[in-house]
Amino acid sequence: MSTVAIIVIVVAVLIVLAMIVAYSKKAARTKQLARTQVQAKHDDVEHHRSRADERRHEADLAEEQAKRARAEAELNEQRAADSERELDGDAEVEGERASERR
């Protein structure tokens, strides 16, 4: 074989090796990017679940506050009714006293 043919073969092999190395690096970067994107999507899912849990907790607290407010309103209504009955009773007593004085 001639020296020129050997040099051409060596150069061709070196070019093919360089292409293989470049392709493998590109493939590794692509795989790493894919892993990073998958991890980011998992993080997004976890974030959304966390936000959903927070919202549920806030809703539960709001529900509890509404129940307390409703109970407090009913208590105030009961107190108002009691006070009104008490006032009506006092007015009847005053009316009876006024009629006794006549």
C-alpha cells in the first residue's frame, strides 16, 4: 500500500472517530436535557399538588370560620330574643303598675 493511501485511511478513521465522539456528546447532552425536563415536570406536579393542599386547607379554615360566624349569629339572635322577651315582660309589669295606681 502506498503511503498516501494509508494517510487517507488514517484521516478518514480520525474523521469518523471525531464524528462518533461528537454524536455521543450530543446524545449525552440530549439525555441530560430530557432528564432535567422530566425532573422539572415532576417538580411542577409536586408544586401543583402542594398548592391544591394549601387551597384545601384554606377552604377548610374558611368553612370553620363560617360555622363559627353562623353559631355566633344564632347566639346573638337568641340573646336578642331573650332581651326582647325581657323587655316585653318589663313593659307588662309597668302596665300593671300603672293600672293599679289609677
